[in-house]
Amino acid sequence: MKKMKKLLAILLAASMVMMTGCSGKQADTPAPQPEEQTGQEAPDAKQGETEAPEAGNSMAGSKTDADTIKIGIVVKQAGAPYFDYAAGGAKKAAADLNAEIVSYTGPTSEDVNQEITFIEDLITQKVDAILVSTADSTAIIPTINKAMDAGIAVFTFDIDAPDSNRLFCITAGNAEESGTAIGESLAKAVDGAGQVALLTGGLGSDTLNRRLAAIEEVLADYPDIEIVATEACDDDFEKCVSQVENLMQTYPELKAVAGVSTVNPPAAAMAIKSAKKDGQVISLGIALPSQITEYVDSGIIPEAILWDPGVMGYDAVAAACDYLRNGELPTDGKDYGEYGGKIVVESGDSVAYIPSIVFTKDNVHDFEF
Amino acid sequence: MKNSGTKNVRKETGGLLDTLIRIPEITIVLFIVIVSVFIGIQSESFFTTDNFVNISKQIAVNGILSIGMMLVIIAKGVDLSIGSVLALLCAVTGTLVEQNAPIWVAFPAILALGAFFGLLNGILVVKLKVAPIIVTLGTMNIYRGIAQVYSGGKWTSNLPDTYIMWGQGLMPICLLIIVAILFAVIMKYTSFGRHVYAIGSNEESARLAGIRVDRTKKIIFTCSGLLIGFATMVFIGRTGVIQPSAGTGYEMDAIGAAVLGGVSFAGGKGTVLGTVLGAVLMGLIMNGMTLLKISANYQGMITGLIIVLALLLDTFRNVYQGRRARA
Amino acid sequence: MTKPRQFWKGTFAKYNYQFVLLLFLAVWFVVMGIVNHSFLSMNNIATVVTRLSEIAIIAMGMTIVVIAGGFDLSVGTIMAMVPCIVGLAYGQGVPFAVCLAFGFLAAMAVGLLNGVLIAKAGFQPIIGTLATMTALRSLIYVITKGKPISSFPENYMQLAHGKLLGIPIPILLMLAFAVFFSWIMSHTKFGRFVYATGGNIKAADIAGIHTAGLTIKVYVLSAILSALAGILYSSRLISASPDAGANTSFDCVTAVLLGGTSIAGGKGNIQGTVLGIIILNFIINGFNLIGINAYWQMIFKGCVLLAAIGYDSRRKPGFKMVKQKTA
Amino acid sequence: MATPLLQLVNIRKEFPGVLALDKVNLDIQEGEVLALVGENGAGKSTLIKILAGALSGYEGEILWKGEPFRANQTWEVQQAGISTIYQELTSCPELSVAENIFLGREPKKKGGIIDWKRMNDMAAEVLDTLHMHINPAARVSSLTVANQQLIEIARALTMEAKLIIMDEPTSSLSEHEVKTLCEIVKKLREQGISVLYISHKFEEIFELSDRISVLRDGKYIGTRDTKDASLDEILAMMVGRSVDMHFVARSTKKEEVVLKVDNLTSKGFFEDISFELHRGEILGISGLVGAGRTEMARGIFGVDRVDSGSMVIYGEERRIPMSPGEALKLGIGFLPEDRKEQGLVLMMSIGENVSLPSLAKNKKNFVISFGKEKEDVEDYIQRLSIKTPSLNQLAQNLSGGNQQKVVIAKWLASKSKILIFDEPTRGIDIGAKAEIYDLMNELVAQDYSIIMISSELPEVMGMSDRIMIMHEGKQVALLDRDAASPEEIMGYATGAM
């Protein structure tokens, strides 16, 4: 054993030496990037990247209208209704714009490593564009840059990877913004005072944690609101129901629960309904309208927030086609047609926003997703 | 000259402690009492009717699943596919709801289908002559894949009340109790039950004793599947939504409950009572975490610690019992 | 002339199981190469082999654990933990070598705990490592507060992205480890004792082998290899994610079993596992290239596992895998 | 002659590479005890497994009561009226005595519910006929090996079978239990039940059987009426040559004490064991099964911890080994009673098995030197004349006798000079037995010292220099071979003296 450990150590040391040896030749030109939430980690993470984003320019306008543009979509979790709707929108755009969705994939459970596998295989397939919704904005960076280097137009959608070389992001708002929206909606719902609890999916999910932090930041302005607990259900619906039951048991004065994963609001509403506490406790957060209609109707969920994932998918494909054919990146007020609608781009930023939608009794039945 | 019998006979007298320590479920009962008292002292909400109803609902799904898992483990196997079968049954229920199937059609249909998927596992185990852990590792992937492909990942909401009622109020715990009593009787008072123990204890001996080992194994997996059917109905009733991605990791919860309850991977050992108590302990831990206001980040550590402590206590019990047996 | 059946029984059955795996891989390469032109490109093969090298390194440790009659569910969690510790410490200004030492020491401590719970306290391997896995994941959330860590030295990424003699370093590392551990398992006392312990722990004990110590060493080794894979992983992503490795243990076990290692212990080898990993990853890669989604891939993976293991067990008449280790 | 109850016609069974049975013919009349003898590997066990339905895929025909009968499943065979007592223990340790007896045939109330009370009562009844006084509700794992064997017999008796196959039913029974069994067999014969009796013990065979059939190398050799047959004739038929089974007298040198044990105690198993072992001596240890002999051996070898006692080896005070590794370092070797469970790693090769203890003992040399290993192992294979095509042969493919030699080779290769043999000839055939005896004689001649635990009186008396007798965990006598008589040993062993 001892000898084995020694050998291991030697091998490890050897590989370390090798990598320091190789490290001299790296180019170090960090590209201008939107400064959204980059901590001091960001420069570190970017250090090793060898190519500036300009390399992507050769792609711009390389296609004509007659060329069918091949697009691959990689999402956080394949088979999740949210992403299926997004893919639906993307396919619609593809049909409208002479593009082909060669592949819509993602891991069977949130896993950035598998996402990377899918992106790498799309690079091998030599698609024209890749649309990514990442499970981990940091870990995905080297892979996105690799795709850009390979001459593939990479757009992020839904969840951005701002420190990568990706061309543009199409989203309804980054995690901070959607979190802030939930926080404000929550503060309004409880009239600025009372006990509330937060719910999340996985504790290790980057997006969800940032949303949570944003909610907490908003609520910090309301001294009378007390966040009594934050529970994580690992995106297990039944576990979430149990946790909300336990929360209501522990905190009889609880006024609201807010969820940052789409599983949370309907699960919380179910728990409230089966405990017959409708009227006392409310549930809100990020949710798909089709999953919450009955609870919105019955008032357990007074409002929920989301955006149309289909529109997001549509606009992402449209933006990619536009870039490859005309060399244009999205600009403020760009109109992607009847379904795609207009987007908002703040000046100097590389993020395009589609509108968020607040679902209430009045409109919840109007949506297909 | 008389044959002086067994070591067992000699030690069958003894104090109360000795009697207690010979009951296999004693450690889990002890642990449940300790955990309950601890939570009860810290939180007033614990010893209330509402809370017990809550806990009863929360343990039902895992409780029912772990009884099936117990059957398989007693026969020296393990069923890793239960979470995937649950997902697949959810997907099928989705179709049934869309077709407006009345509950008296849907419930038996789900039970039958669950039994069928279980039987499929059993047939593969018997025909391929491969350890159950490998077969079910394979079918775990296959069933989950089919669930997603079949349903297209679509959720079904707005379920009729006839579907929801199985997860509301005292229904889950009643179902759990009925299933538990049924299987406790089966394990103790039917040939099938005893043959399960015999196969786990020594498969070759069971075969030589004339037990139809292959058939019994198929029935074991069928029972496990049937129980997943029950669990699915409770699960759907509790969540009020049909989710084809459900049940990930449920096999580990069920294994955990069974092992905490004294079921041994070495086979031939374990009881329904112990298994249900194991599920109760796991439910208590989860309930207690919230009641004691423990941050979500720390919950896993405490769960791991309690599992280790509970099993260590059982190890000590065995060592102590071994010493007493020798003395 | 030989009848087909006799050919099957006589000639074909003599072939090594791993030869059949290789044959499958060859057929897969030919079929996929025809279906999709990029499949056989050097670039694609290098990409796939690079990314499978991390999990291959973990699976080597897992192979040794399984041969020794054990099971390790905690590998994925250790893989996630080590880079988090290394990154956090480095972010605090600790010299990188010391950070690495911290990381590896922590991994070894977990391996030691696994080993002690299993070899000394008599836990079932699946449960002992399940408990450490649960606790450890929670520990990671606590120390990282759920955020990805990306404070690593500038050259760090060269480990996974660099090349030596035109070959990516991860591939070289994997090959080196594969050769090294094959040699360890076949040419050293340690390897011999691992086979003996997994084959028959009582006989190994009586032959004077310190089986408890050996079991502990095996789990520590598995933890060290997982730690190393974690370093490679974080170097590839230049980031340490607290959620990493959730599916790693099952992926590894699938590859280990596919490679012909017996879940009952005492039989198997490193080459088989590497072959298993390669097959599984090229299946995924091929399907990705022709746009078949992850759920169909799951179904196919499950079928391949069942077919392969089923073939292996039926190849040898009378061979049964009913024996399970209780360590 | 009446239609035989059971008739086997040209039974043939082939395993990959081995022809296990070739044209075997047998017939058993109603109410007859037919003894089946043959060396190990002669095909007896295969034949029994076929008869019991535990092995499918044979050629030939079985006629049961004159009708063709295909034995495919154990339960079918049992329903037809054939029950089997296997040589290897086949009880389920986690189940109770009563359950084991009625496994697969549990008495039931209406509605298929098991009638536990009736089951326990019926079990008590049959145990009584076997003179066993144990609780039917006790777990089988808490029973002694002998009692477990008796449970198997009880199971066969309750099946109301027309034919009972007994495969070495007495291999782990002590003398008086054997007597009980003999009475039972005779009673069965009076009731018209046939018995197929397989044994290596000729005393029993000649006492019980009506006819003796002999198998050799998978072939049927012949059948003799017991009353006309002589031992020599049967032996010659079995081995195809005449065997010399005489024990060699040795000149013993009693000077040097290599191992001295004092007051060795492990509560509940054995107490106050003290003895000396001399260089070049075989110390026989006799006693009933369950007298604590195996436990004592395991204690000395460090497999189980002892509570107290002291040990002197080669004149030096040593602590009693805490692990087999320590015992190995002290130069002790241990051949356990169950070679498949404890003696060998069956899925490893002969070579790997033989070198295990040597590797464990030698703390240096992390890397195995294959050349040296091969040389050593081949040397021992030759010295012990282990019959194998190569040292790469898996241990599971060897015959019992050869497996036992591999176990002995393990300890010789590790240079252990003090050897503890626990039942060294259990379950191996006469030819192999003789070879093991020769080997032991050779070893003591080379100054090895052996402690031999044995339940077979002739073996203990023939091989040992001195005989220690244990009864219920206590050492009751230590006799010189010349001074001991069989009656005396039995007297001590059963506690009568």
C-alpha cells in the first residue's frame, strides 16, 4: 500500500509538472463581457482561454437564405416540460426560418458534465449553431469557448453563461432578476409583514441558489418579513409536499411559501390544499401555468411568475439564423414576428430579454405551457 | 444417553434485558423513542395529532415501497428498479386520466401493471441467472427510459378527486397498515412467505427441499411490483399531479428503511414490522429536521449520522447477544 | 460439419467474454462509422476518450472494491468534494500543493470511514457508503454554500486540457493508471489478496491475510482515485460544482459489471472495466451524433447490460451468482 | 423377481470435458437397503443429484414402479415419493428446526394458512424418534453440526417417501448417533420403505445393507449380496486394485516440546485446555461433534479470540495469536474442517491458493515473483502428488482429496512446522485417505508436528501418538496410543467415564 501511495503521488506530481510546462503559451486577452454578477472568480476562470471572441466573426453571415441552418439544443434536463415547450418554440422557428433542429437533448437529471458531453458531440457533428441552457454557468465556460473556437455560433438561452465567449443570451432575465421579481411579489402578497418560507430544488443548483439570494436581498428591505426556513426538495414533488406540511406544522403563523424551482409552487399548493389551509397560507414563485391552474383558480397561488419558454426557444433560433445569415446580433426592439415578439436589449449588453409574465386568475388559462 | 440439544435452549432463560435484546426490532424501536423524545422536547408541535397525521402521510409511499424491497432483500436480492417502475406507472396513470378512466378501472389496472413489471424483473432474474442487483440496474434504466419516451415528459394536472383521495387524510396510513398486515401474515403464515426466507437463507437447500425456487422468485418480484402499484396511487394522491420523472432515488430510501428495520443483505432475515418501523424512523428524521429548524444544508449530514448510529446500535446488540449466547 | 448449436456450445463459448465485448465494440464502430461520418474521426474519438478518462479512473477503484466483495456508492460525492475543498482552500490563499494535500487527505478520511464501517462495524457496503454519501453531499453544501467554486491556479486547466506528445493528458493518465492497476491486481500481493478476500473471506482470513485491513485499504484506494478524478474533472471545467457526480456511482458500477467483474466478488479485472466504460461512452456518443435522445439511450444501455451479463452467465453452465458477500 | 421400485437404465451424464456417468444401471427393490459405494469422483453424487431432480440434462431412463419417470425438478421427485438426505448440509440456517423439517410441505389450516402449532408438534414427534431433545422453534443456525445433520434425516422421514436416498448421512455424526440412525434404517426396511445408502464407512454398510452396488470412474462395476460379499472384494471393485489401509507404526521421539498450551479457555466453548505437542508427533484429539475441538483449534490459530490461557512455542512464551496472521508467523498451520468454505478460495487456481499464506507471511516483496512461485508450487504439487494438469487449474475443479492436499500444501509452502488438521479426511475417498495418511507419516518423519482432530476412531487410533479426548468443552483424558482402547476413548468422549 505504502509503495502504491508513493507511486500515485509521483504520477500526480509528474502531471502537475507537465501542466505547468504547457502553461506558458496561453494567450491572455479577456474579452469585454457584460459585468453582471461576476465575482473575483471570473477572471480566473477565463484565464486559460486561448481565443478571443472575434474568432466567431467568420461565422457571421456565412449562410444564405437557401442554406438550411443546423441547430443543436442542449438543455439542463431533457424531458422536463419547461424545456419541452422551449424546444417546441424552437422547432416552430426552425420551420419558419429554414433551419433544422438536428438534436434536442439534455441529461436525464440536471448534470453539467452530461451537458458538456452533448455539446462536444454537437461540435463533432459540425452543427451551425448550438443553443444552451446551462446547469452551471461556470463549469460550462470551457466547453462553450471550445464550440466557438470550432466555428459554431453558441447562444445561451434561459440560463446564461456570461463569462464565456457565447455570442448572445436570450432569456427572460437572469436568476437575480427572476428572484427579485419573486421577492417583490412575495412582499406584496404578505403586505410586508409575516413569516415566509422559501423552497428550492437542489441545493447545488447554481441558478436556484442565485434566485434564492436575490429573494433574500429583496426581503432584507422589509424588516417585518421573517424568512423562517429554506427547504430543498431535490426536485422531488412528494418530498416538497412533505416539507411544506412540516413547515406549516412548525410555523403555525406561516403566511406564504415561495418556490424558485417550477416543482415548488404546485407542490406547496397541494400541501396547503390537503391541509385545508387555503386562505391562511399562500404559495408563489416560478411555475408553469398549466401545472397550477386549479390552485390559481382556488386562490392558493395568487400569482406566479414565468415567461413563455416557447417564445424563448423561438427567439433563440431566430437570433441564431439572423446571425448566421446576416451577421447581425440581436438589437433592442428587434421584432421576431407574431409568435416571437419584440425583445429588449440594454445598450452595450449581450443579453436579450423576452417579457416575463405574471400569472393570475385572469390570465392563467390563456397559456398552453 | 440423551442428546443435549442446542445452545439455544440453554440460554432461553434470562432477565428482562436479555428477553428484550433478543427482539430484532428492539434497536429501531429504541431509536424511534429517542428521536421522538428529542424532537418532542425541542418542539411543541411534535406531539400533536396534526403532526402525526402529517408523518403518517409522509411515510406511506416509502413504507409501502420498502415492504416490497424487504421481500426482495430477504430473498438475497435487491430491486433497484422500483423508482423507475413508479415513474412508469405514473406515466400510464396519466394516460388513464386523460382517457377519463374511472378509478375502479385505473386502480386495479395500475396494480396489475405494477405486478407485470415486477414479474418481468423476476423472469429476467430467473432466466438470465444473473444477480438481481444487475438485472434491476438494467431495468432501472429501461423502465425510466420507457416512462419518459412513452409520456413525452408531459405532466398531467387537475386530477379527479377519486384519484387524489388515496393520498389525503388517513388514507395513506390505512393503505400502509393494510398492506403491512397483509404481508406480515403472508410472511409468517403462508408457505410462500416461509419459502422467501428459505431461499434467502440458503437457496440451494431450498431447491433441494423441493421448493420451486424460480417460481417463488418470480412471485417475490411480482409482489414488489404490486406494492409499487399501491405506492403509485398514494404518490399520485399526495402530489395531485402526474409526473413521469418521479421516483428518482426512491430505491435507496426503501433500502435504507428496510436495513434500518433489521433486514440483512445476507438474506433470510427481516420482518415487515421492522421495515415499517425503519420507514417511520426515516419519516421522523425528515419531519424533525423542519420542526427543529435545521438548515437544509445540514440535513444530509444528520440523516447520514442517524443511519450510522442506528446501525451501530444494532451491531452492538448482535455482539452483546453473541456474548450472552456464549456465556 | 458441426451443427450451429454445437458451434455455439463448443467453439464460441470458449472465447473470452471480454473478446465478445471487443467484438461488440468493433461492430458498433463499423455500424456507427457508416451511419455517421464524424463518428470515426480522430477528433471525435479523442474527445470521447478524454472525457471518459475521469470516470474510468473512478471505475478502476470501484472494480477493486467490487472484486474485494464490496461496493462503493460514495465515489461520486468524493469526486465532487475534493475539488471544492481544494478550490476553497486556494481561494483563501493557501499554497496549491497544500490545498491538494488537504483534498486528498479528506478523501482518504472518507475512504477510511467507509472501510471501518464496513470491515470493523460490519455494515453492508451498500448502506455504509450510502450513509457517508448522504452526509458528505450535505457537507459539501455547507462548505460551498451551494455555489460553484472556481478559484484555481492559472495553469490548473492544463491538467485536463493539455497534451503531451500530442495526446491529451487525461488519456495518458487513464492509460497509465489502467496499466498500473492491472499490474497491481495481477502481479502484486495486494492484488492477489483482494481476489482472495472477495473470493472467500473466511479462507483468506485463515490463510493469514488481514482481511479487515485490506478492505479498509481498498476503500481508501477507491477514495483516492475518486479524488484524482475530481481534480481532473474540475480542471476540465475550471470549476468545482457541489452537485457533481450525482450519477457517477451507478455509471461506474454499470461499467464494472459490463466489464465482467462479478458483483459477488473474487472475479474481474481492470481491463474489462475500461472496456465497459469505453463501450458505454461510445454508445452515448454514437446516439448523440445521430440525434437519439437520452431516454432512448437509457433503454439501450439497460438492454446492453442485460444482454451482456446474461450471455456471460449462460456461457458457463451451472455458474450462478447467488452468492453475496456480507463482508 | 418383482418389478423393482426404482430402476436406472443406461444413465449417462456429461459435464463439459468430463464424462461423469457412463451407462449406469441400478435397481432397488421395495423394502431393500441398497448400499452404493465408490471412491470420490466415481459419480455417486452426480447419480444422486439426477435421482433427486437437482440436475437435469442426462441421458438414459429411470423407471419408477415400472413406469418411465423423468426427474426434472426436485419438487416433482419428492411428490413421486423419493426423498434425499444430502451429504452436505442443506438446511436453512435462519429458519427454525420445525420449518426446516417441513420446508416446502408446511402443514396448513384451511385457507392456506400455516398451522405453526401442528408443525411444531409434528416436528417434536419426529425429533423424538431420533432421540433428539431440541426445541422445534429453535433456529437451525444455533444447532451443532451433528444436530443439523439429524434435522435433515428428520426431514426425509416426515416425507412419507417410498425411497429414501441417504448420501453419507453419518459423516458428521458421532458413534451413538450413528447407532440411532442404523436402528431407524432397519425400522424403515421393516415398513417396506427402500433406502439407497451411500457411505464410505464399511461397518455401517455391512451392518445395514442387503446388497452393495459399486461405481468406479462413472461406470457401474457390479452388485453383490451383502451376505456373500467380503470387504476385500468390495474394495477391489471400488479401486480396481487392492488397497493397503494399514497404519504404519512409528518410532516416536518425545524429547522436544514444540508447542505448549496452558489453561486455554473460551467461555461457552472450551475450558482449561492444557497439552504439550512434541516434535515429530501426531496428537490426536477425539470427542463427539460439538465437544469444542474445532473451537479450540480455531482459538490456537487466532481465528477466534480466546478469553485466557498461555502458550509456549519452541520454548518461548508467546501471546496467543490474535489473528491467523500472527499464528502463521509463529509457524502454525491450520487445515479447517470445511475445505470449501474455509480452506480454499475455490475460484482461484491451485498455485494461487498454495502461495496465499506464504505471501501473507512474508511482509517484504510487494511484487509477486511468478517464477519463484511457480517453482515452489510445482515442487509441492509433486511432493504431495496432487493430480492436476497444471497449477493454473482452478481449485473448484479438483476432487476432494486433491483439494485437501492443496490445503496442506499451503501450510507446507509457508514453512509452518506445527500443523493443526481438523478432520483431514472428511468426505474424501479411501484411496485419497490412504494418501493423506502416508503424507502425514512422511511429515512427522520430517519433524513436522501435527494436531489432528478426528471423529473417526480407527483414524485417531491408527495415526496418533497420543490421544487427547474432549467432552463438552473440557479435556477429559490424554492417553498414549498403545494404552488406549476404542471402548475407553468412546467412554471418555461420551462422558461415561
